[in-house]
Amino acid sequence: MSGPAIATTQSRIRSRTKDAPANAVDAAIRLLDAVGGSPANAAFAARALDALSDLAERTGEAALTDATGAPSNVAALLQALDRPEALAEVRRRDPLAPARLRGLRAQDWLLRQEGGTLSAVQIGEALGITRQAVDRRRQRGALIGLDLGRRGYAYPAWQIGPHGTPPGLPEVLAVLRDESSWGQAAFLLSRSVWLDGDTPLAALRRGDIQRVKEIASLLGDQVAD
């Protein structure tokens, strides 16, 4: 970018931010700080900001106001993207995008349930074991660690009860060993017609271990088929 172009851009930024809400300016500054000197970060930030601009232009103010009430930043973005006017544009560019959005919404929901998630260190402290022991339990399928990619694993807080993990949890996870950690968490937190609308997690907490294992085996059979 040439010198005059930079000066013009800087002038535009100053004029736009003069009367802008402080929280919006702070968010923009945080983004610029995160970009730093990385070309990859800068390229991603530019694409993301362009996408947010398109979304703001296509979505009504009432819908955007509703989205700001979402429980997390990610949930706010997903809620805005879930609007028909946004989905139409997303689907035009990527036919599979709506399915990906549904998956992201499901993951965000799982991460927020019953106290959210804990780090390996935090869940180890709660169980009275080391971080290494937590990793071993996850690796052998006795604890759920939700895979966050480069950010490591997030451990659902609901795995901690008054006396350690819920009764029968490792046994149920063994039945669900062919499911991903996300699928295991979804099974335990989803209301079941076989439990009169209760969740398998609630059934485990009251000691109905065998019934939950039977239902989990049904799910495993469906996956195998």
C-alpha cells in the first residue's frame, strides 16, 4: 500500500472510530494486537472482518440485537449466521456450510452444559490425581476429553461429582468406545425416550447404570450398522 493510500486509510479509521462504541473499538484493537506481524494472521483477520461486514449488512438490527444476548461470542456469531438471509448467502457459496454450522452449534452447546469445561489440571485437582493421570484416563476411555485441536482437550465439568466421576461412567464410555468424545458427551446429555425424557447422565447419577449401558449399546449397534 502506497503512502497516500495509508494516510487515507488512517484518516478513515480515525473518522469511523471517533463516535464508535467503546466496546467495538476495543474489540478491533484486540484483533489488531492478535494479528501482530504475522501475514497469515493478517490475511485471516481481513477475511473474517469482510465476512462480519457482509453479515451485518444482510441481517436486520433486531436479529443482531438478539444475537448479542447469546451466552458466548461463538454462540452470538452462530446465531447471526443461522438467520435465513445469512444462510442463503452462505449456502450459495458453500452448499455444505449449513451442515457445518449445525455441527458447530452442537459443539458450542456441549461445551457450555452443566458448568462448562475444565482443563486437565483443574479436573485432576478435583479428582485428586495428577494431570498425567487425567491424560491416561482419557486415553483409556475412562474420562471424556473433548478434542479442541491445537488447544488440547476440554474436560466437561459434569464428570466431577461429590464422590469423583458419576457412577458407571467408565463402563458406559467403554460401551461407546467407537463414538468420538463429542458423540459420547452428546449421548450423556441428550434426553432419551427410553428414560422417560431424562438424560443418561441423570440416570447414572441416581445409580441406574445397567439401563444406561443398555441404551448405549443400542446406539453402538446403530453406528455399527
